[in-house]
Amino acid sequence: MADNSPLMMTIAVLGGTGKEGSGLAMRWALKGYRVIIGSRDAERAAVFADTFNRQIGAEYMIGLSNDEAAQQAQIVVLSVPYSAHRATLEGVKPHLSGKILVDVTVPLQPPAVRTVHIPAGHSAAQEAQTILGDEVRVVSAFQNVSAEKLKDPDAPVNCDVLVCGDDADAKQETIKLVEAAGLRGFDAGPLANAAAAEALTPVLLYINKTYRVKGAGIRITNID
Ligand SMILES: NC(=O)c1ccc[n+]([C@@H]2O[C@H](COP(=O)([O-])OP(=O)(O)OC[C@H]3O[C@@H](n4cnc5c(N)ncnc54)[C@H](OP(=O)(O)O)[C@@H]3O)[C@@H](O)[C@H]2O)c1
């Protein structure tokens, strides 16, 4: 198992300029991980990282193109809209061999984002594994965590994280990242189970609208 102590680990967040990825990136940076914000536009990523560093008063992040970010990181987190999922993965695939790819993507189908959409490959995470091949250990996580709740990195998040994947070590490393972000992570089975985690998100979006709340989440009960 790789050394997952914060100072030894570089995490790239592809789509890290966005709502979900930026919240996770800030939390990891504040826990001492070296975080690279990835973007289609390296300048946009650099501006995001600089702004965050200035607010905090330290050099916690850098911003690069998605390609360079994937190249330099040990763990790569993908947080882009589903419409950009395949193209982003195909773009960075040459840099992912031997690494863990944590897929946050939910296969929403706008405008019907409150209705479950099962993609052709059963889940976005399984599609990622098919695109990337066996050289990459794909883990799915964070699909049910609202960006709204992540954006203040000091605020507690009232949501658990289902972590699915076919490699036990990769899941344990991802659970450490979940905990570093301030949440509880649970081994929720093989990558095939990612379909369930992904499908919960449109249900939560429906609940948000119906009950006029921001960021309904999930809890696993009866586990201390
Ligand atoms: N928002 C939430 O509360 C939430 C919660 C759980 C899971 N998720 C899932 O997490 C993923 C990211 O969500 P988000 O809300 O952070 O999305 P977002 O803010 O709309 O987009 C994230 C980033 O993806 C990149 N991107 C956008 N369109 C793209 C395209 N056509 N091609 C390539 N890159 C593109 C952009 O980065 P650059 O322009 O810098 O490249 C953008 O900043 C989605 O799959 C979403 O379903 C979101």
C-alpha cells in the first residue's frame, strides 16, 4: 500500500475549479496533502489555487491542466459533469497507469436531474474502469455529498460516503481521503455497487427540491 500520510501524497482533482471538486480540494489541502487543481484551462486552475493560497496565507495548492495534474499526482480524483466524463478520462488515460482514480461523477441527465439515469455501462464508475483498463484502480466515492456542504472547509458535513471498488487497498486509501475531508467513509462493496451510490444522488436532488433544503445527505446507521 502506498504511503498515504498527507505530506507524502499528491492528489489531483480534475474539474477542481468546480463546485464539488473545489470543496474536496480545499479540505485536503488544509489537512496537509499536496493538492493539484486540474482544469481544461491551466490558467483558470492556477488562479483558483492562488486565490485559495492567498486566503489561507500558505502555498497549499497549485493549478495545472488536467493532463499535467494527472501526470504529477499519485491519486487522481475526477469531478466533472457526466457529459465530460469520457472525454476527460480519455485525455488523461496515458498518465493514470498504476494509480487510483476516484470517480465522483454522477451520471445525471439534464434537465431531468432528479430522475435516476442508469448509463449504458451500468454506472459512471464502471464506465471509467472500462475506459481506463485494468492498469488503473477505479474507486467511486462522494456522489452523495453536496458541494453546498463542502464549500466551508471548516464546517462539519452531515453525510456519509459510500466507497465502491474492486481493489481493497485502493478503497482503504480512498476511505482515508474521505476521513481527511471530514466525513465517514464506508466500504460499500465492488465497483458494480457504484450504480447504487450514483443513483441515490438524483433521489437526494429530488428531496432537496421537495423539502426546500440544500444538500440532503445519507447516513449509514447502527455503526459506531
Ligand atoms: N455539485 C454537487 O453538489 C455534487 C455532489 C455530488 C456529486 N457531484 C458530481 O460531481 C461532478 C462535478 O460536479 P460539479 O457540481 O462540481 O460540476 P461543475 O461545477 O459544473 O463542473 C466541474 C468542473 O468540470 C469542468 N467541466 C465542466 N464542463 C466541462 C466539459 N464540458 N468538459 C470538460 N470539463 C468540464 C469544469 O472545469 P474547467 O472548466 O476548469 O475545466 C468545471 O469547473 C458531477 O459529475 C456531479 O454530478 C456534484
